[in-house]
Amino acid sequence: MSVDVKIVNVVASVTTFMDIPLDKLAATLPNTEYNPEQFPALVLRLKPLKVTALVFSTGKLVCTGAKSEKILKEGVKEILAEFKKIGLSTNKKPEIKIQNMVASGNLHMNFNLNTLAFKLDNAEYEPERFPGLVYKVPNSHTSFLIFGTGKIVVTGARSVEEVETSVKELTIKLKKIVKSK
């Protein structure tokens, strides 16, 4: 069973160690949206990197949209450069904590999801609500959406290694189930 899996989104929380005047940021930068009556954070979009950050006045950020940890770090650097444009800086290095990695892939085989739902512990399959099987990996943050076509979505991992390990373990389980038919 060959597996193609790629990271499609990295979500991280960032502590910048500075207070951020959101009104000033919104008035100065063109790539922002800020409506404090609707939501307490400013939305900052970095178009070339496709990274979006929710910026809170406390200096906390939630970044999403990066396709790798490297792009995420580049995005945080760029955000700090944007802050410098309005005179905000700190001599502390930002703390970046990955909260979730989402990957999609293909196991290159078809599955009968009804059968899989009975043979795979921690699996839920309700085809009238959602066309994929949800599988929660025991003792892990990771969950899978498994589709009959062999396509998968991995979510909840906090590192590329965790994605790879989870996918490897899933393929081993699925091979055993397919062989036992």
C-alpha cells in the first residue's frame, strides 16, 4: 500500500511579548480587517505566503494557512516586520507552538466503510450525516477522515513526525483488516 500524504495547513499560537494597539494596526496596514464589535481580534493576511493571523491586543496570535512549519515561521517573521512599521518591537523571540497540522493523502485503495467501521476500534461512520469514516487514533491527538476512495485527511497532529507515524500505524491496521476478509 503506497501512501501519498502532504501537509495542507499548520495552525499555531504565537506569543509576541508585546501589547498591540489594534486600532493603530488596522489604520496603518492595508492587509487587515478589524471589527471589534464582531470579534476582538484583528485579521492580518499575508497574501504571498497564504498565512492569516488573528492578532489580539495582548500580543497573542493565532496563525493558520501555512503549508509547512518553515512557511509558518516565515509568516511570523513577516508579521513582526509589519508590527515594526507602526513602531512595535520586542527583544524577546516569539514563542511559536503548533496546535494542529492537517494533512491530506491517498492510500491508493478502496474501502467498504461499513466493514471498516465494525473492524476498526474508535471509528464512527454515519453515511447519512457525512460520507467519510472518522477514526480517532488511541493515545494520540490525531484523527483521520477515511473515504471509500482511499483518500484520507489527518488532523490533530502537532508535528510532521506525528502525521507520518499516525499514517504508518493506520496503514498497518488497514492492511490487517483487508487481509482478514
